[in-house]
Amino acid sequence: MTEGNFVDYVKIYVSSGKGGKGSTHLHREKFIEKGGPDGGDGGRGGHVYLVGNKGLWTLFHLKFARHIKAGHGGDGGSARSTGADGDDKYIEVPLGTVVKDQETGEVMFEITEHGEKRIVAKGGKGGLGNWHFRSSTNQTPRYSQPGMPPEENDIILELKVLADVGLVGFPNAGKSTLLSVLTSAKPKIADYPFTTLKPNLGIVSYRDYQSFVIADIPGIIEGAAEGKGLGHYFLRHIERNSVLIFLIPADAGDIEKEYEILLDELRRYNPEILDKERVIVISKCDMLDDELKAEMKDTLDVSFKNIPYLMISSVAQQGLVELKDKLWQMLNVEAE
């Protein structure tokens, strides 16, 4: 999936169908000149639904569909016939889609299961025909109800990526490179910060034809929790990951300090994120000789006593099998 095709935020206008109006028809036959009321009810206006689809990974198909309207209900007819219901409109969205009211920003609901169906605009009720208004004192009512008006909503669809593993790190930490060697994904890679502007997804093939999904999240900077840099644009995706990889390059000035900054940004955005399983991965270790690796390992043993860490090189393909094994183990423990 190319970066341009990954759309995780759209604003759309949805409108249900209006209800059909009731009929004011009076019964007439060859030998019945003044029959009673037999006007039928109007049909219901069409609903607009959101439907979860596990086969979708992005909101790209809605990028240019900004106005979505359901069909109007048909008017009632004679012989108490009810008008046809308006055609419902179904909008398929990937799992993990959060629906918000555009005006208030309030979360309306979230689609998390395949086939889950929720109404975002309810069709107008059809009006009652004059048959409902007959009485002993008013045997030929010549009025009926109009249909109810349609429901209109401006909504925001916001996708939170449903990946098993999330890559967290500063810009230019090597996240895209790691994703490209672990999976068949082809993220944009370059030697400058903020190469990745949108999350990239890849499927990691594991032993016995098993697999898991990993997401490369755009780089964090200090102040991201307050919206600086790409801010909330990417932090929301981390909420859906089961395991977090904190990726820190071996040439970082202070590995422990970088880890603490990353952790603090996640804590300030949503403290619940810190409850997730995490592993620290030191990248670009091909730049180190054996002596420097041993020295760094001694330092890491002290700094990260209770947190697992691995030393890898994406370019030299070092430590990747061990990383896959560790992630698979953590995901299975999480699942149990």
C-alpha cells in the first residue's frame, strides 16, 4: 500500500431519506360512490449505515465521496397500500474506525467487528394515511400525515490502525527500514527526518505459515502529545497495538534518555498505552564492533533491568530472527 493511498481521516456529510407522505385517497368502486378513507401510509426513508469490513485497511475509498444520501420513502397509495421504503445506503469501513460528530467532536461510536452495522443517519418515518384518522364523527377525513424529514449529519471518520505490533521512535530511527526487511511492505525510505508521514502496514511471515501485522508509525518528537509535529495524527494509531517496539538507533547520544522521552510522550497522550507489552530494539548495530557492542550491552543491562531489549541491524540482517521470535512470544502471551 503506497503512502498516498493510506487515508485515515475523512469528513463526510450523510443524509437519510425523508419519509413518504400518507395518502388521502377515498375508496371508489363502480357501485360505491362515497366509500370511506383507504389512504395508505408513506414508506420509511432509507437509513445510512456504517458497516465493518475486515478486508479494508484504509478510508481511501471515501476520500472523494463527501456526500452520501439514502433514498426517499415512497408515498402511500389507495387500498391502504404502503409506499416503498427508501433504499438504504451502506458505507463499508475498516475495523478500528472511530465516528465523531464534526460539530462537537464527540465520539458517537466505533466499528471494531467484521459485519458490525451502525446507523449514522436514520431514515424519516413515513406519514400515516387518512385511513388511520377515521372515526364515528369524522368518517371521511381528507387529510393525512406528511413524512418525517431526513436526518442530516456531518461526521468524521478516524481510523486507528489495528496492527499487532507498533514501531515507536524518533524521526530517522530506522523504522521504515526495519519494516521493509521484516515484511514485503515498500515504505518510503530516506536519510532525513519525517520520511514517513502516514502509517505503513506490513505482514510479517513467521514459522508454520503464521503471521502478524506490524505498523510503522510516523516519528515522535518532544511535545507530540500536545500536537506538535505530527502530534495526535499518529499517536492515535498506537492505541490499537498489542505490542510496542521502542526503536532507538545505536548512535543515539543517550539511549536511556530517548526511551524516557518516548515513554513520556505516550504517557501524556494516554496513560493506558503504558500498560501494553513493550520491547526496546537498538537499531543500526552494524556500526558497532564487538567491543562497543559488549560495552553497550553492559550499559543496557543496568538501564533496562525489567524491560526486554534486542540489538539488531536491518541493513546487515542481524538479530531479525530473534526479534520475530520475541514478538511472536509476546503476542501469544498477550493473546492468552
